[in-house]
Amino acid sequence: MNTQTNTEVQHYLDGMRDALSDLPAAEVAEIMDDAGAHVVEVAEEMGDEFSLAALIDRLGTPRAYAEELRVAAGYPSPSSPAAATGGGTSFVARLAFWSLVAGTVVAFGFGFTRGDTLEATVLVGLCTAAAALLVFRQEGLMADIAALPETKAVKDALARADRSDVQRAFASLRTFQPVWWVGRALLIAAGGILVYRPAFGFLVALALAALSLVAGPKARTDRRWLWVSLPSTGFALGVLLLILGTLMTRWDSYPISNSTSYNAPPPTPANIYVFDKDGKPLTDVHLYDEDGRPLNAPWYGCDGDNRHDNRYPRPRVVHDETGCHETPGVPFTVVMPTVPTTTTPPTTTSQPTATESPAPSTTPSAPVTTTG
């Protein structure tokens, strides 16, 4: 844009700012940030045909355009009865406000729990949709909502957040809002796959994703679109946390090491049958490991109660056409292995036999007579 165009656009924006001067400064700054970008965009589209008169023909006078933005933001006109009396708090306005809050919270829970809160979501969703129709069709309802004490409290909290250091640090992220709008639509479509398992529900998710793309930029200047944008954001954030939680769970369950912990007891089967040496089944047997720890294992009976102890064997749970039955006893027979007995013949140790020498004779020798 040339210098003259810039001057006329700035004159138009100054007129809008003067028309909004009775609003809080933080609200005026937010409205002018969004509306100013739109005015500049329209001026650039006109190109060489731009003039202040052409801009007024396109958008209206600065005051008229500012009044449209004021009403869309939920503020009454300075000359309206609501502004003169400080605004009225009607039942419909409060219902619309809290329907928006409840719809956002329930949409988040619905996405995060993979559709476990279906009944509550349908009920609150219908209320939020009805509130959205009211704010679009009933003139002056946004002004009544803006006059509610809870709405003022929210706006005051947002204004304080705008003045904080954290908000200043994240102020540059506003330029990435279009990226978030696209990402939100993709998350809603992904939620249709994860949550809306029926085909019709998936089509609803796709329609909501497309509607969220429209609601994103419009909600910056027309607060009525918040009844579409905020529940969409809640559902998208719930789906995002669900995806991240699933990925973290799978990462934690991935085997990192093959090392075995010797402190943990060995795994115990669901049932154990014990027999004596003759093959007779034993009952009410309590099992322990080498450290004296009981080998407990869960067991669920037909009544649904969980028994967690180390007493075996457990009754068998049988489901048939007549219902659930707990059958005691052993469903099989065993033949105890025969342990071969090796008979070792007795070892006879023979003592070596000593050779006996003839005992010396004690009989005296007879005298030998010699005849001469």
C-alpha cells in the first residue's frame, strides 16, 4: 500500500477505536488486532481502486463496523437499554453461558475417554447446540451474556493473563492460529476414527471438523462462534491427550532389557493341582516359594467376586447354556510315574585266609639207640 492508502486506513481504524473507547482497554486491543488485520486485507484486495469511500462502501462507516464488532464481542451498544442499566442477567443468557462451559468440558472428556461418556455428551451437546442457535438468532442475547457476573469474571481473568509475562512470551504464537485451526480439524477427524466407531458418527465428526475450520477465524471477531469453536477445541484436546497417552503406554511396555528381576516371585498359573505319591488329588493346599512368600493368583467366580490367595486347587468356572457353574474336583486323572528301584545285592566281604604253619610238636623225640 502507498502512503495515502496507509493514511486513510489508519484514519478508518482510529474512527473504530474511538467508537470502542468505552470498552476495557484489553478488549479494545483484542478487537482492533483482529479487525485491523481484516481492514488492511480488504484495502490490499482493492489495490489501485482503493479509496476511503470504497472502503466505507465495503465495510460500512468506522462507527457502524465498530458497533458490529462490539455486539459480536458481547458488549451492548452505548445507547441500548442494556448499557444504560448495566445489562440484565436473564435465565436464557445464563443457560447459554453455562451450556458453553459444560459443552467444552464434556467434549474434552468424550475425546479423552474414547467415547465412554456418550450419554452425558449427547445430553449436554444438545443443550450446547440449542444455546448456539439462540445466540445466533436472538438479538441482544450476547449483550445479556456479557453482563453476567461470571462472564465479567472470565474477562477480568483473561485481561490479567494478557498483562502477565507468560502471555507476553506466548503472544507471538497468535500468528500460528491458522495452523492450530487446521490441526484441530485433523484431531477431530482422528477422533472420529478412535471414538465414533459407527459410520454415521464418523460423518458427524467430519462435519464438526469442517465447521471448526469456519468457526476458528470467525470467533476472533464474532463471539457467537465460540459456541462452536470452544467445544471443538475441547474435543480436539481430549483426542490429543488420548493419542499421547496411548503412545506413552506403548513406549513404557516396550522391553528395554532382557534382565530378569530375581526379587519378584515367579509367575503363578491360574490353577494348580497337587497329587500325592499314589496319584490321589490333594485339596486345600497352600503354596509358597523358597522365601516363604505365598504364590497368590486372582480367581473370579460366577458371582464376580475376586479371590486372591494361594489356596489350590480352585473350582473350575464353566459357562454353558444353563448359565455359570463352579465345578470342584480334578478334571483329569494322573498316573504317577514309577520310580525304578535298583536292588543292590549284599556285598560279602571275605577275610583273607592265612596259611597255617604246623605247630611245633611238644612231644619229645624218642631216643635213638645205636648198637655198636
